[in-house]
Amino acid sequence: MAGIAIIVVVAGLAVILAGAWAYWRYIWFFRNPPRTPPPGDHLVSPADGTVVYVKQVQPGEEVMSIKQGVVARLGDLVRQELARPQLLIGIFMSPFDVHYNRIPLAGEVEFIRHYPPATENYAMRAMHWRTLCRRPPYYRGSWHILQNERTITKINSFFKGKIIPQYIVQIAGKAVNGIDSYIAPGQQVDQGAVFGMIRIGSQVDLLVPYLEGMQILVAPGDKVRAGESILIN
């Protein structure tokens, strides 16, 4: 009888765990809570998650050292060279964050470009554990920044009376089923509107030209919410 009772308990736990996993994977993961951007002239976060780097970068300058002898530059992130100094903010989305991505600043979509992985999609395990354990630099050992599949969306916007391009880089994880985009070139998009999503763990970077007087309101380790948390004022 004791053996049967143990089997029943184990089977019950297995059913509960399987149900919890299915609920997370097929219902909770696709939640899309409403968001309201705060009023004012600023850029809001394109993603829920943890800020993993905030960098002011000159053209051709090294952005970060992934590991000894392996560095990342802006061209590695956006797959093109940028001539102006840039402000770069990276946001890591764990499997438990909302995965719908939102427009940081209203504007017109110039292009949407998809790039396959350089070799294969690497797991984001290193960044996941570093953010969980609060172990900066959060990008150390994260090969996915250089290698993984990505979609790059360029949006031209007005900020503080000047036209600026926004580059939003959606970086896929190893176990990703796809990067979705719900907008098209030439389309006018509103701040805080959903423009796409990445399935399972992933990362979203935002690059904008650095302008004199910009105020950066986030730092590595901060938690942010898509469409609501102000990144740049």
C-alpha cells in the first residue's frame, strides 16, 4: 500500500508540474497587459526586463568585452556602421517577463531587417544567471550579443526638436520560435504601441544618437517595463 501511495503522489505532482508548465508556456507567456506611456518628451523602454548595459559609444569604439579577446562594437549589434556617437541601452528579458515589445518614441518606420545567426543561436544562460544573482557586468560571457539571430527596426522620430533615428534590436535566444514584427516600413507608430515580440528568453537593445543634454534615467541592474519606464529624458 505504501508503494501505491508513493506512486499516486508522484503521479499527482507530475500532473501539477506539467499543468503549470503548460499554463506558463501557452497562456502566461503570451500575456499582454495594457501600458500607458507617461506624458512628456522622452524615450520609454522597448521591453520588460533587466537593464544589462548603458553605454555612450563613439563610432568604431569597443562597446564591451564579452570575454578576453572577444569584443563587441556597434556594427556587431546593428549589422552596419554608424557615423555618429550613440547611446546604447540593452535589456534582458527572462522567460518570466512580458515578451511583447513597444515603441520607445513615436515616429515613422524606415526599415525592418532580419538577420539569421552568424553560426547558431547561443543560449542566454550566462546573462540570465548574472541578472538573477546580481553579478555585473551582466554581459560577460554572453556570446548571443554577437552571434544570435536578430531583427533590427529603424524608426525616425522627433526628440527635443531634432530628428533622430532609433534602432531597436530584437535578439533571439537559443530556444526561440521566432521574432515577430507587427509593423511595416513607412508606417507611423505611436509611443508605447506594441510592434513585435520574441518568444522565450531574449534581449532588446535600443540605440539612438547621443545629443547634448540627454538625461539617462536607468543603470545596469534596473528593472524596466515596456512602454512605461522612461530610459532617456
